[in-house]
Amino acid sequence: MPGTITHELARFPNTGRFLAGRLRHDMSEVEKRILEDAIYEVAVLDKPKRILEHGKVYDHSTMLIEGFVLRTIDGEENRYGVSFHVPGDFVDLHCFALKRLDHNIDTIGEVKVGYVPHKKLREIMADHPHLARLLWFSTLLDAAMHREWVMKLEQLTTARRLAHIFSEIWCRLRMVELGDETGFETPLTQSDLADMCGATSIHVNRALKELREKDIAQFERGRVTIRDKRQLEEFGCFQADYLYGEGAIHLREGYA
Amino acid sequence: MPGTITHELARFPNTGRFLAGRLRHDMSEVEKRILEDAIYEVAVLDKPKRILEHGKVYDHSTMLIEGFVLRTIDGEENRYGVSFHVPGDFVDLHCFALKRLDHNIDTIGEVKVGYVPHKKLREIMADHPHLARLLWFSTLLDAAMHREWVMKLEQLTTARRLAHIFSEIWCRLRMVELGDETGFETPLTQSDLADMCGATSIHVNRALKELREKDIAQFERGRVTIRDKRQLEEFGCFQADYLYGEGAIHLREGYA
DNA sequence: CGCATCCTTGAGGGCCATCAAAATGCGTGG
DNA sequence: CCACGCATTTTGATGGCCCTCAAGGATGCG
């Protein structure tokens, strides 16, 4: 059926999830084709790997086709997770306009990525302003998610941060029609979660126990099961509007 | 003298600080003129005011000409500061491509702003791809700063967060040739700083005392004085590369 | 000179880090 | 199949950072 992900992936196997559930409906067939054809190489990485490194300059950008990656910044001793990506995300469009990178991109579990040369992106900027705006939009989504993470870190305890992260990942997966109604598969470890929460893995473990005992969500190796969606979102102070999905569901009611 | 801020401001009074110290040298005279002329109205706001509100849709974007603004997100009880802007920043280019806003823009002290209609921005997207890329670049700078804040919040104590914030503000002011060699003027209160640190104003007060006693930096009503730049940056784990300034100074050495 | 806002200090308690140690699951090779 | 190594997960005890509640001092403005 036209409009479904299956239909999109049949025609655009590498970029069919790009902006799905958001502004993909605003893309013309021509634009979808241009983007799909911009990918000159596809790679499958089965082991965790740092595919982009802080400080370096690249002449391509990366589309995440399958799997998960983490955007990280290294500290003196620890690694810090500053954002998370799901299939359909253009993970480092940032390095197109910024040149050198201020962060790393680390894969988590098995991943399939597509590479787009910056030369192609420059052509798109020059010849297809509407598509260019959509690319811009996708980087602004990243910025909006970063802002939410800043607020989350300023406001929430570790258990609530985890609830927020689970809510966000689940919501984003559902927008690209991954995961299911009871939760999602993920290769994330407790240590990865700790990197994203600014906590130790030891404390994350206790916080996960709290979520389990409250019957909110359950983390097992390789899977997150949501026991109570409403409670999860409430506990994690999650309101999906910052993800700019389609439909009224994603309009935050707003606090008084 | 050509190239100095004074010379730029003489010709482009409202936009002469845009990307100064970063990619402004990459802007042609024509592009500078287009941007300056895109501002259809200038306003001076003497009292703290929320100039952009979460959830609303705007048909203009805002250039900060003088003064400071805070990008905030409201919680149930508290306000959270997710970023900070200095003169020359295009504070809400985000709302051009995102439509509705996921955050607020609050002024701090007296502020002068210029408004740019989105219609003009669409024309720039269509007719001036290079200038469009520079606008994109400026929003990516915001994203890079958000990432650094995420890391800062995951990693640092309140006193160190303050050191980081002071370092960042000072560095950004110097790029647009504001502030001076010993520090900078600012209308920020301890309560504003608390909103940016995810701490209470009470604790910020104690943390400022620590910076004072360590002879690192001094906060008085309306002014931050840096006593020891090297110590400030070290204590706050500040490395300026994420601000993408010109020159080798801003290239992080990188951790082993 | 009264009021509002901002700054400062003290006491008690909760969240989370650190140090230490053990249990579990998983793949490899004998 | 079992032994082993390794990463991941789990639990306990102690202490530091920061929150809350409470109160008072400074500063600026009408």
C-alpha cells in the first residue's frame, strides 16, 4: 500500500525510513529518488565500531539503515552518550556543514549504513532547495532532541532518565515502524545506558530494578519490555512533541 | 579596518556580528547585504520577556543584536535553561524549518533584536544556496553546543558546570568582540545560572563561593570576572573546539 | 523608607559515586 | 560435554554532592 513503510522500503531500500512519521509525506517521488541514489555504498558492520571520530574531517555523511548507533563525546576517563539513533536517521549530516566533527559515532550491535558523498549534498543544496530544507529539518530534529536531553539531565533522577530514554527510543522506533506494542529489541547494555544517563552502570542497575519493581518497564539483555506505557511516560516526564511527529498526539498540552 | 567588527557593524549594524570569528569571512559582500536587508523590524526590550513561546508557530525568526537571551523549557514547577545566546546569534532559526517551537526564548536584561520574515528565508533557500548553508551551519553550532551541555551535565559538579558556562560565554563574547580581557558584563542572576545548571540557586551560590575561594572566577551582580583563565577552563573541562571558531586554538588536543 | 529581588548561610536528609565482591550468561576450545 | 575466560548484571557498605526547609542580610527602586 502506498504510504506504508513496506511500500517505501520496496522502492527505496536504503532511505525508505528517512523522516517516516514526520515530514516524509512532504517529499516528492523525485526527491525520494534523488536521496536514494545519493547513497554510493552500503556497509554492514557486525561488531561495535567507531565509524566517525572526533576531530576528523569526512567527505561523506552516513545514513543509518538498520541497527543502532550512539553519538558520544570522550571525557578524560569515561565516554558520554549525547544522543542515540534509530534506522532512517541521517546520523552525521552535521559533518557536512561543520566540516570537522565535535563528537564520535559508535555503533551498537550489528548495523547497516549507507554513505552519501558531500559532493552530492552540495548538488542538492544548489538544485533542490525543498529537499535541502528537509535535510536541514532533520538536523534540527537532532537539536530538539539534544535540548530535551539537556532538560532531562537537569531535571530527572536516573530512574526517570531511563524511563525517558525508553519512551523516546520506543516512540522513534514506532515512527519508522520498528519495535512492537510491548516494547523493542535493542543491543544496548546497562553500561551504554549509563553513558547516556551520566550515571555509573552500578546505579543504572539499581534504577532498572526500581522500574521493574514499579512494574513500569523491564530490561533484559537485548530487549526492553514496556509494562505500562502511561506510567512510563509520566514517570519519565516524557511528552513526545519535541520529536515533531505527525498528528495531535504529539502536541504537548503544556504546563500552566 | 576591513574585517574588524567595527567595520562590519558600520556597514551592517544589525547583522555585523553574525558568525563573526567563525565563517563570516566566508560570506560575500552580497550575502552580508542580503542578510542585513532581510531584517524588517528592530525592537528594543528593556524588561525580561518571553519573546517566543513553546508550541506556537511564528512567521519570523529573530536575530539577537544586543544583550542576552536564554532558551528555556518549562517543567511542572521549574524553568530549565537549555542554551544561551549572545549578540550575533540567530536565536530561533530553528522555528523556520520546524514550524512550531519545542522551547521558549526568554530575554535577560535589556535586549535589542531584529526580525526576519520566513518568506525572506525561503527566498534565500531558493536563490542563495551558499548563504543557506551558512544559516544551516549556524543552527548546527547550536546543536554542537547542546551536545557539549549534555556532556557537561553528565559529567560535572555544579561548580565545574559554572566554570564551563563562564568559559563558554566568555569565549563566545570574545568571538564577537564583546567582553574584555578580565571577564564580561552580564545581567544573569544566580537563579538564571541555576536554571542552566540543573541546580537550585542556593547550591549555585555555594558553588560560586567555591570558585571565588579557589581564585578562579568571581561573580558579582552584573559581572563575571575571570581571575585565572587556565584554571577556569581546566576546572570546567572546557575545550573550545565545539564552538568551531577560527584558528588552531580551537582544536581540541583530544584525550588518549 | 518600605518593598521586592537577589544573595548568603545553616541543618538534616536523599540520590548517587566509589570500593569491593559475587552471580549470571555466553562463546570458545579442549 | 565440560572447563574456562570474559562481559554483563547484581548486591552491599560508606561517603560526598546537592536538595529542602528555614532564616537572615544586602541591594536597588519608587
